[in-house]
Amino acid sequence: MKILVISNYYPPRVIGGYELACREAVEGLRAKGHEVSVLTSLSYADTDVKEEGVYRLLKLDSE
């Protein structure tokens, strides 16, 4: 199954536990054979942090 997860933040950008729980859910779904993509904010988009299937495209008002 193809799944798109939309999250305001995604690791390595962590403000609280939500981002870590989101990553755990994504990894769990991938481990079961699902094709999971993540659409998240531009936070950390300018760093060397790259993860397959994670698209840092959303601009938040506070950024």
C-alpha cells in the first residue's frame, strides 16, 4: 500500500515526542512492506540530512 504521512516536523527536527512517534510509525509501516512517503516542513532542508522518501517541502508561517 502507498501511504503519505504529512507532518509539520520530522526528525532530526524534534520539538516533542510526536515527531519521534511519527518516525516509529513510518518505520513500522515500511518494515511491513508498505511504501511510505513523508511530506514535512523545510526545517533542516539545508543540511546534509537526507532520508529516502522524506520530502522537506512545506513552508511553515513561523519559518
